[in-house]
Amino acid sequence: MIVCRTIAELRAARARLPSPVGFVPTMGYLHDGHLALVRRCRAENAATVVSIFVNPTQFDRQDDFAGYPRDVPRDMGLLDEEGVNIVFVPSAEEMYPPGFKTIVRVREITDVLEGAHRPGHFDGVATVVTKLFNIVMPDRAYFGQKDAQQVVVVKRLVADLNIPIELRVVPTVREPDGLAMSSRNVRLSPEGRRVAPILYRALSEAQAAWRSGRERDAEALRRLVRARVGQEPRIRLEYVSVAHRETLQELNGEVTDGLLSLAAWIDDVRLIDNVILEEEP
Ligand code: AMP
């Protein structure tokens, strides 16, 4: 595995890879969710590039950025075992040198959900993803359904800017108790970790009610999730949404297809999760 710390090193190593090249952007502190993306990428491409970059511009809170878990040596070991060809680990200065002025902004679909609660977050994501795509120039890129809005935003960006990269979305990987894997989970207290699976349980119950036809009304579905999560006083729900899968606008009345998502605080950790309201695949 080749480790590249500068854009010049990455470009030189990338030029020698066989095609097609798959790319998995991450912020590191890797778990099985990340590794699912890496494995899918490995299976579908001749070479795999992974980036590890805790992108400062997508954090709306300095404490979240400072406290974001990091362990690059461990991550490198995991990626090496997975047979990754190149790992790109740039510094913030390499990505944002003095004089940096450009922001990539995707409009409207970034004003809701995560975007409404994390000002500037998606400007940071869209800008860094565009930069990483231009640096790595992969044929395909892999993203997790765990960050559902990110998938919608990156798809829009790639279409609007005619970026010749095929996006592939990987289902959310969960702990045995249903909690979506996240690098932030390690920051939960033991008690917080104990109650956290209720988030997915609430989403699953509402999804089951929708699938069985018992409950199809958007507001009633949001209410179901709020009531279930409300049973756990340690958890503070930030939002529950039933939205259109592409426009991300809130739905009202009968739902025929949608994205059910939430954000919640447990202790001082902010977690997100989602399920798709669609017939069982
Ligand atoms: P992050 O390191 O959190 O920026 O995540 C890097 C990529 O891994 C993103 O595309 C995420 O959506 C994806 N990812 C993170 N957690 C999971 C998970 N539990 N299941 C599937 N994909 C995930």
C-alpha cells in the first residue's frame, strides 16, 4: 500500500494504477461501515484509493472537530489488510493552502435536514469532495447510505458539474443491536451507548408500520418516532423527518416513497440515522 501525503505524490502514484480506479473518501477512525465501502470498491475495480482527511471546513462546531476521534496508524493497518492500493492522508495545509477562496455550494437540498442544523456543513462537504475527485480522478466513488443527505448532495454535484465519476451507494452497516456504526460512537458514555439503539428501533418500527399499511401518514410517522425516542430521557431529538428522497422536502399526507431520518443528541454526541420508506427489496 502506498501512503501519499501530498497531492503531487498522490497524482504520481495514481497515474500508475490499473483502471478502473475506485475511491472511498473517509474521515478515518475506520469501522466496519467504512470497510464495507472499501470491500465493495475492491470487488468492483482494478485498484482502490482511500482518503483519510478530517475536513475542518465541514465542521460547524470547533469542539466536534477537535474531539473527532483519530487513529491514522490503526486505519493504515486496516486498509493495508484490505488490499487498498493507495491511501491519501493530506494535511489541512495541503488541502487549503494560504489564499484558498473557492466554495462549491449545492443549493436548496442543503438548506434542510443536516444542512438546516449544521450551517456550512454541506459547503464544506461539496468543496472537499470536488477537490478529492479532481485530485484522485477515480472512475467510481463509494458513499454510505448512513449519510443519506450527503449522497443526495454529492449526486447533484456530480450531475450539475458534469464530473465523470460513477457514484455507488452502500447500505448502512450496523452494530448487532442495530446502532448505525459511526466514528462518533466511541464518544458515547456506557449509559449513552446502552440507550442509543432506540434510534434505529424507532425508525424500524415506523418503517414496519408504513410497510404493513398500518400507518402511511407522514406526520403520524414522525410522531411515532418521536414518541418512541421520547421514552428515553437521555436522548434529545433534534429532528425527525419524512422527506422526498430527491428534493428532501418534508412530505405531508400519504407517503408512497420517502426518506425517514433523524438526528439526536446523546450525552454531547450528535448521531444521525435513516431508513428508506420503500417496499421490502
Ligand atoms: P466518514 O468517515 O464518517 O466521513 O464516512 C466516510 C464514508 O463512510 C461516508 O460515505 C459514510 O457515509 C460512510 N459510512 C460511515 N458510516 C457508515 C455505516 N455505518 N455504514 C455504511 N457506510 C458508512
